[in-house]
Amino acid sequence: MIKRLLVTTILLSILSPGFASAIDKLTGIHSARVMSQSLPWMAEEAGLFKKYNLDYEQVFVSSSSIVTAALLGGDAEMTLTGGIGNVSAYVRGTTDVVFVAGVKNVMTQSVVAGKAIKRPEDLKGKKIGNFSRVTGAYFFSAVIAKEHGLDIEKDFQSIPAETGALIALLERGEVEAINMFEPHVTKLVVSGRYRVLMDFDKELKRIFGAPPLKTGMAVLKDSVGKQAALINSIRGAYVDGIKLIKAGKDEAFFKAHAKEFFNLTTPEEIAAGIKSSRENFADVGGDAFFKAQNKILQTGISLGLLPNVGNLNDLWVK
């Protein structure tokens, strides 16, 4: 039976390791091979899961909604995804998965354009490449456009596509700009042909007072009470991993896997990717942060991207 879903975010904090002997093997699912979800790979290589007595297996499924369904179906004990799949489930009445850690509160999403484009407003009426309407990338682009007095669906000739196709559209000159994430933003900018027209993270922080929660670790709600030690252990491994990244101790790992995980090849691309990775793993929270998340979601609701469910405070456990 599918359980109801409650989306909540608990701040990453330094927690005492819990002993996770109740589960011999832990399966985690992530939804994208991107920098924001690279933490489990690095933590595994650094021996952090073993430190917390976790036998951890990471599985890749390329859809946030399918990842959520897998968690509900008991195919995994935890997931690491962007927030849109779980938030969408919540506002549609399914309320039983919790985000127990936010491993990344900084977006790596940007509008990338040719150097002839100077401002986002210059794109009005022009062809742009964007992700599909059900993605978080589209959601944030629509929210930002609204705050600039623009309608993402009416004021642009938007061409929906996936990552590789979007990059190809830009490189062939078939669109003026694309919505893109790291490490591809770095690769495009390093080529010298393109510029970052808008950094989503900086813009959302300017508008709403805090950046959005971008990547979080989710478990079933029942696990919070029944397997608290296990969750503390997972959090502990992730917190230690973020510390290593912030201290620059992930450089060897990053360089060794730059091509496989991030499709970065040149020294310039790799150096820029390492810098971006260190900046993007953040520990942000508190009342102001949660209020900002609600404002962002309410804007999405006003655009018809999410159903109106009224009070959003239950999304967050402070």
C-alpha cells in the first residue's frame, strides 16, 4: 500500500554517530549523475559509510518521481534527489516521505547565452532551450521569470529538451540561451563562446532572501522514529563528506572521476568544477530559510505549476 508523503527538511548538523546495526545493507537511490548528487560516491571512497557502520549501495535511477516511487515501494532505505519530485507528491496529497538532510542548498543552475545577449529581458520573444515543465529546473526558471515581469510560457519561444539536446541547440545557434546546470555550465563558459546570463541561486536569494533547497536526503516518515540511529549515521557520513569537500580534501577524488561522473576533461574545466563543488555544498537553514522556501513554492502555485494546498509549514521540520 502506498503510504502518504510528508516532505520536510532538517538542517544538516553535526550529529553524534548512531550505531546502524539494525540494517546490514543500506540501499540509496540518486536521480542524476551531477555534482549536487556526487556526495555518496565521495563518501564511499573516503570510507565514511564504513566509519558509521553502514554497508551502503548506491543505485542510479534517472527520474526523481521514479526514485520517490521506489522509496515508497520499499526498494531503498533512502534517496538523494532534487526536491521537486517529493514536493509535487506532497501538494498532490501524498504525504509520507521526509527529507532528513539537505546536502546542497546552493543551486548550480544558470541561464547560459551567447555573448551578444546582455540581460534576461533581451531574450523576450526569442527562442530559448529549457527542461520539461515537470522538472525543478523549469519550475525555478518560471518563478524567476515571473519576478522579472515575464511569463516563461508566453514571452519566450521555449523549446523543451534534455541536457545533451539543449547544449546541442545552443551550440548550433538554434536557440539564444538555455537553462543548464553544472558541470555543463562550466564547460560552456570555459569555451569562451558563452556567458552566464543569470545565476539562479544568486537571483533566488536576491528575490526571496534565501536560496532554494536543491538536493536532499529522503527516507520514509516511519524511519524517523523507528530507525533514528540509522538516520543519524547516514547524516553523520554526509556531514563528514561535506567537511572534506569544504576543506579541499576531495580534489583527488574529483580529478579521478571528472570524466566519468561530470564529463569534465580539460584542466581548466576540472579546476572550475572543483571550485564550484566547494562553493555549492552548503549548510543553510533556520526560520528565514524555511519562510523563503514557502515563498518560492507559493510563487510556483500562483503560476499553476503546483496545486494550492494552503498552509505549507508542514513541509519543514525545524
